[in-house]
Amino acid sequence: MALGKDYATQECSIARALEVVGERWTLLVIRDAFFGVRRYNDFLVHLGIPRAVLAGRLQTLTEQGILDKRRYQQSPPRDEYVLTERGIALWPTLRSLGLWGREHYGEQQPLRLFRHATCGTARELGPYGECPDCGTIVPVADVVMEPGPGLDRDPADPVSRALLRPRRLLQPLEPDPV
């Protein structure tokens, strides 16, 4: 029996969510949007995703209200993609999935560390996004992402190089020109 393309017979909120974010590449596009990637070419370069697949994912995420498409240049017309409130609400899911992957799939050294910018804590956020020092659930805009000890310090693409600098999530990424 062939694998279906949707979960129409499933009466489950997880199945409904998978209709939107369950395709291959989709959560990586969303992850990169949290990291500040906004432009089509930057997603393309950083993810190594086929053009048609990226275009489809961006269109779906825009239609579903997870990303907002904004024109940043008129001639030639160019757009960027910014997380909406609906998209930002996916942060706890991505945080948990990342920690689960780190724990169960052999990441010897963390690739990225997430800390509370306001407290300036040296300790990483807890599994639910809580600050280990002040105990608050840290809003996404107050999360600082830093390269961890397991991250390649000499990546080939300009987006990965720009992500070597500590930065707050959601802040627009400006890769250095090649």
C-alpha cells in the first residue's frame, strides 16, 4: 500500500500539525528563520535544499501564516521571510526536538548553545526554555544563540560563517559577501 500524502483519517492535533510542518526540510527552514535567515538565497545556501522544494516550503509556510513574506527590494523584486507569531509559537517544539536529537543521536559536543540575554547567564536554557538563573521562560527575542564546542569553526558557506557570531534569535542575519 502506498504511503498517503496527508493524514485525513487521523483525528489528532499532531496529525493536523504535521500537515503543515511535517514535510522534510520544513522544520529546517523554520529553524533557520529563528536563526535570522530571511532571504531566499540564504536559505538555499545554508540548507543545500533544491530550489523547487524551498520555493514550495516558503509558499506553504506563508499560506499557513507561519512566515510573512515582505518585499525588501523593488527592482528587481526581492522578498524576505519573517516568522509570524504563529511561527514563533513553534520555538518550544524546535527547542525540545533539538535537545532530544542531541541526547539520542550522539552529539558529543553541542553545536549551538542557547542562553538568556537579559540575565547574561553563562548557563544554557533548560529543556522548556527556562533560564537556570532567574527561572523565567525566556521569550524567543531574549534568547542568545552561541556556537557550541561541536560546531565547525570553518564552514564553507557565508550563512554558516555568520552564525558563528553570538546573536539573538529572530534578528536578521547579514552574511558577509563571498
